[in-house]
Amino acid sequence: MYSFVARQPILDEHQRPVAYELLFRKGLSNSFPDISAEQATTLLIAEQFLSQPIQQLVGEHRCYINFPYSLLLNGLADALPREQVVIEILEDAEPDDKLFSCVKSLKEKGFRLALDDFTLDPRWERFLPYIDVIKFDFRLTSHTDMANYLNSHRHSHLTYLAEKVETQREFNQARKMGFTLFQGYFFSRPEIVQRKTLSESQMTVMQLLKEVNSPELDYDRLEELLNRDLSLAYKLMRYVNNLRYRAADPITSFRHATVFLGQQEMRRFVSLVSATSGGENKSTELYRMSLIRGRFCELLSLHRHGWTDPAEAFLCGLFSLLEAILDQPFAEILEQIPLSDSIKQALLEKRGELAFYLAFVTDYEELHWDRLKLRASKIQLTEDQAINLFMEASKWADQVMASH
């Protein structure tokens, strides 16, 4: 499965890129899809921030994301990495008290905010102390009005961005007015970027939606559902990582992650991923192997009672094939999800008890029977018992896959 995003650079007065505006696309066609602004933003966030490290798309630059009024009020922006995102408030947003409170809250949390296609409406004046960037449409707004506005606010903290700059003459005019950021076809048309992404099971998402909207969270049921689907598990960890400024402890299980988020954030997360859940085919064998590995490592941990946490062992096995699924090295993947040191040590350094479990399952997959017997004897398992554990893990994985 692939995601598509249009990436247009935002340049400084020396025409050097300092940020990118990200725009949702449904395919390689460089035009806005026939969906609502709310759907476009939700899909963009789910596909570009929860499935892959955003640094692979924009490097260390900031990225500008369009936010309609309704999505600002429901708190979706909280799930984004505040150090790298500029939240663009769309021009049709109503500058009322609800939006004002929301903007103040986002600013207090450390987000940068921009007013898109600024209309000079005086009702925005009280918002300005909390705004970082004002974007003017250089072709639609009167040049006299823009020049007067910049002159009257020249000593403020605001940065001014001229968009839809399409000629050298317009670029020179904008610079003379006092604009310091620029965007438009004169510099670059939006570039379509195709990225490999994960899909999730529609059935699992629907079940999660039902669970998170019940009066009380059933953490056992949530953990059971998350154990079934690698893509949901990975996106949950990415979501938790984007909220990491609230806590420092590593995540050791899905129960830990759901308790950390709480009901409101879990509802927000499930609502977000439900927007992109569909019937697309998965890389079936890799997903099945991931499930087998997770369950097998969990069963080994249960056999080795007290040595490791079974939930942590499951997580380690489940994520052990992400390199192949995402076409990324573990070093990059593990920077994006808050896993425990034990799991990171196993995946990156091949050390520790969890690494032993992974080596055990790898030997079985590759039919290294001599090494398998040796590993089994080290933890007081017979060869037949080890095979039975693997068969149990395979049966469980097949049941999960069949339920999808």
C-alpha cells in the first residue's frame, strides 16, 4: 500500500528552503482530491505522521499543515510533533471564542501557528499575539492593502509569507514590501511523493471504535484487538510518541500504551486511523510471520516465567519484521516509537533475553535444527515442546488472519 502527498517548499529571501507545505493527494495526479478539507487533513496526518517518520519527507525542516475549524476544535493537532509542525488555520475558519481558546491552548503547548490566506478581517486582531506566520495570497489580495498592513505591524513578532508568487517581478515586489518567506510556482510546483505505508484491518478498527466509545475502557479487550494487527500497533506507538512530552517512561505493552493515553486520546487515535482503514491487501506472509513471532516470543516468555514480561516479548516479536515491511533500518524505526530498552537492545544489538527468543524463532523459520535443539535445551524445552509452541503460535496467527 502507498500513500501520496504533495510537498511544496517554502523559501527564504535567498530562495533557500526552510519548510514545506504538505497537501493530501489520492494518487500521482497533482490536484486536490474530491473530498472535504477535514478528510484531507485527517488522511494526511494518518498516512504521513503515524505510518512513517516525518523526517524522511521533510528532513529537519518544518511542515505546514492545513487545519479546518472543526479539526482544530476537536484537538487533532495535539497528536502532531509540535517542534516540526506549523498549524495553518484556514481562511474560512470562524474567529470566534472557541477558536480563540483553542489557539491559545496550542500556543501554550509549544505549537507554531499560521493564518492562511489572511483576509485582513479585524476580528483576527486579538489572535495575533498567538500567531507566528501570516500568509497572504499575493495574487488575490490588494498589494496596497498588504503593504499597509505590513507597515503598520512592522515591529511585531509576526513573520509574513507571500504565497502564489509566480514571477521574478512578484518575488521582488514581495521582498520590497517586507515579506521574508515565499511560496509559489515561481520557485516550485508541488512535488508528489509516493511513500510506502501500512494498512489496517477494517474489522479491527470498527471493533476498536466500539470499545473506545463504551462507558468504560476494557483494557483487556483493547490489548487483544491491538495484538491482532501490526499496522495498528505501530501507529499506536507513533501516536504515543507524539504525545511523549507528557511522560518519560518507555512503553512496555499495549495495555501500558492505552492506560497512558486514556479514553479521550484513545477515541481520538481510533477515529484518526479509522479514516484510512480499508480493504487493501496486506503483505500477507510478512504480517502472518509477524503475528507468529509475537505469539511465539510471548509463549517462550510464559515458559520462562519471571525472566521477561510476556506482553513485552509479544511486542518485540511483532515488531521484529518492521525493517522488511517498511523498507527502513531499525535504527530509524525505533527512533519513532517509545519502546523499552530491552526491546531496542534485542532488535538493534541482538542482545538480551528477548533477542534469544527472536533467534529461537528465526532458527525455526530457517530450519536450523541443531541450533534449535541447543536453544531449547538451554531453557528446559524438549524439541517436541518447542515445535508445539511454534505450531500453537501459527494456529493463533492463522485464526487472527482469518478473522480479518
